[in-house]
Amino acid sequence: MKKNRYLLYLLLCGVMLYIGMPELNFQLGGKEALFASSWLFLALLVFAGNLAAFLYTPKKRARTASRKMESNLKRKSRVYTG
């Protein structure tokens, strides 16, 4: 479920970059170039963060019945009934 969310965020970030990049002008000096470079930097950080989260999300491990039974046996063997 989380991987789908990260994939959606990656796609939205890609669309944002696709639409926003032609509007940014790096040739102008001053505040316009500073805004364009900071916007691009932050957009790439968002993209990189979502890509890392998508690639390195840990998989859920299903608890097997054997582990559950094994833990029950250990618990039962430690009970003193004497």
C-alpha cells in the first residue's frame, strides 16, 4: 500500500517538473535565478526522497504458524507446575 503512494508521489513530482521546467528562467540574474534554482533543487529533493522511499521500503513479513507454535512451546516449557 505504501509503495503505491510513493509511486503516485513520484509521478506527481515528475509532472510538476515537466510543467514547471519550461517556465523557469536561469538566464536572468538576481532573484529570478535564485528562485528558479532553489525551486529546482527542492523539487529534485522531493523526487529523490520519494524514490528512495519507494525503493527501500521494507517488506512486511508474514508471521508463520511454526514460529507462533514454537514461541508457545517455549512459553509452556518455562512454567513450573511443581
